[in-house]
Amino acid sequence: MVFFGGFLLVLLSTFVIDHFDLFRLRQVWLNFRQKTYTHSGFKVTFFYKFVRHPLYVGWIMSFWGAPVMTAGHLLFAVGMTAYILIAIRYEERDLVKFLGDDYLRYQEKVPMLIPKLGKGHDTVKPGGQGLPH
């Protein structure tokens, strides 16, 4: 269940953040129609209210939730998890640069990979009072 749940989380997370924008399909379509690409802006919805990186959580679940853990798969899981943990640091640095204070407030309120279970989640509002919707 963990293995397939991880892949389902990955798939659903791509649609939550705009699947077509993520895979650059929107940019290609707009270019084809000779329209200018505009960034959709920062918003926090669904899984992103609980963890900042649900895509990565899904991948990690899939790596570690394999039905059979061979030595080769263990090496793969360790290596990919290390890669993700390193990549998150660079990605978050770029997100702070690109999104500024909105992302800094988001970092303060929402955990990186492990959700705060059993606690109420802060609702945050744009302009310094929380998460933009």
C-alpha cells in the first residue's frame, strides 16, 4: 500500500500544482498560439497545506515501500532519498529568491516532508499574515 500510495501521491500532486505547467505543456501551447506565458502565482492548496514537498514525499514512499527490498533496491532507495534531500535545499533556496516573503512565511508554517499529525494547521493569509490562497 505504501508503494502504490506513494505513486498516487506523486500523480495527484502534479495536478494540484498544475500538471500542464509542471511538464511545460502549457508553455508550449501558449507559444504555439503566440501568447505570452504568465506565471500562475504562489498558492497553497490540498497536499501543500500539510507538507511543502508532497511530490518528494510520494517518491520517498515509493522507494521505501517496495514489496521486496533487495540489496540493489536498498542502494537505490538510499541514493534517491539522499538526492531528494540535497535537491530540496537548492529548490527551496530558488523558491525564496523567486517568491520572496510569501515562501518564507510558508516555510515557517508548513513542514518540509513530515506532516504535523494531530495538530491544527495554521491558516495563513496573503500579505504577511499567512499562506496565500
